[in-house]
Amino acid sequence: TFYIEGLNTTPDGQYGGDDPNWDCGSLEYVRVEFAGSILSPNNEVNSITWGACGKATVAHHLQASYGLDDAFEWFGGSSDARYLVGNMGRDDYLDFQLGYTGRVQYLIALQSPDYPGNRGIEGDNSEYNAASEPFSAPVVYNATFIGSGVAGFDESNSPGIYLRRGSRGSFNNLVVTNFYSACMEIADAATQTQADAGNLTMNGVLCYNNNLRNSAPNTLEGQITHAYSLSYARGEKGNGAGKNFLVADPLLSAPFEYNDPDFSPLFGSPVFRAGWVQPPDDGFFDQSARFLGAMGDEDWTEEWTSFFVESDLAP
């Protein structure tokens, strides 16, 4: 058991338990705007937070806009989520820790130079003990992370994918572009040990125009500068735990039209190349999504999302 970050340490803010199917209720077609708060350093409230929620929990078609901390964060639990959109948040977009083992498919994260955030994925096992069990080990498919192109809001090192503190997991069919920092980093010895053991895998990661602070070239060495992470992306660690890293323009239609973005890939985009991994047949994942990123031929953001830029709404 533990207490939700940012709340008082009372029974109302406590979470935990031993029922992996625990039902925390349903969130369906929900937009959360201008939420979150930084109460003190490392003590923040997110736009949407799950605390030890189980498999019976329902979460899909959710948008978190202009949050002052993370868009979506899981503290433990095994709950699943799909069709998630985060935009203009001040911190991370897919954040997990303390033993989270759920599944996520179809996630879009959008920053802008006027509203920079930090990382696309920030994944921890535990900030208190990297060897704590159960280990964080989410399974993620089909996500698109679009950085601001400028420095992180309050984290100087803000890669698109940042895994640390002993995290495990499986991350597949991702697009990471326009981050000021590198595309991906496996940050510390505890996490690298998990990768070496095959407990942290990535298959299908497109990196393009990241590491902008160094005007880096669009090569694997330019996009991933951390030594261990580069070896991992080359397939040299964990018996090939890192597979199918690609450096290429994803050819998205209009991802930087912030008031009306279009994340669908253009004809000829490399996200549609043959050979990308198929999501598992486990009753949750859409197996037809054999493409990189959050969107294929269907724009699932239509009709229920809002991307109006705050400054354009001012009188």
C-alpha cells in the first residue's frame, strides 16, 4: 500500500491490495483540461492518475490538456487503457511506477514550443528501491510522441523515452520525433540490468529529428547518444532486446498544426513498412495495428478531442 502523490496521507488517499482484477470504475470519452498542480518538488498532482487499479477498470478515449504535471500516470496496478491523447502538458505523458503491469495501446502526446513538457514516457520501477517487487512491466503498443523542439519544462534531460530505477516492460511500434533531448535513454545500472536480462524490450521505434539541442544528424548515433542505449538500439544488449530501430521521417500529415493537428501518416510513410511487430492476441490489443505510431488509416481522434490553443482563445 501507499498514498497517492499530492494528497494527504489519510485512508482516502491510500491505494494498494492484492486483487489484480480490482475495479476502479470507468472513464470513457473524458477530457480533462487545466488540471494538475505542483505542490512542492516531486510532489505533484496529475491530470489523470490510477492508483493500484486492476483489470476490471475501464479507460479509453481520454484527453488530458494543459495539465501542470503528467497527463497519465499509473502507480502500481494492472489496469489497461487505450485511445489516449495528451497535449500541452508540463511534464510527462505516459508515466508509471511502483509495479505497474497494465497494457496501453494508441497514445498520442503533443508538445509545442509555447507549451513544452518533459518526457514522452517516464518509467520507473520504484524511486525508493529499484529492486522492489512486483516490478513495473507495462506492455505498450502504438504510441506517437511529438516533442516541443525546445528544452524541457523543468527537466534538462528529457528524452522521448526515459526508463530508469529498475523498470521492466515491453514497448513496441513507437514514433518519437522533435524532442530537444535524445530519442531514448535507458538511464541507470538497475534498468540496464533488466534490459540485459531480457526484461525490458523494445521492438519498432522510429526516431526522427530528436536531440535538437545538439543539432544532431538523423542517424542512430545522432538520435541516441547515451552509450548503453545506443548499443541496446543496435541489438547488442539483452540478446537483442532492442529490435527494429529506424531513423526516418515518419511523414505525418500535419502534427505541428497545433490548433488542428493531423497525426495520420502520408502515403509512403515508413510507419507502414512490412515487418513491424504485431500486437499480441490477448483480448485487449488491436492486432491489426502492424504500423508504427498511434495512427494508421483511421483518425480515431475525430469528434471527441479538442486541440484549441489556449492563447488563441484569449479575448
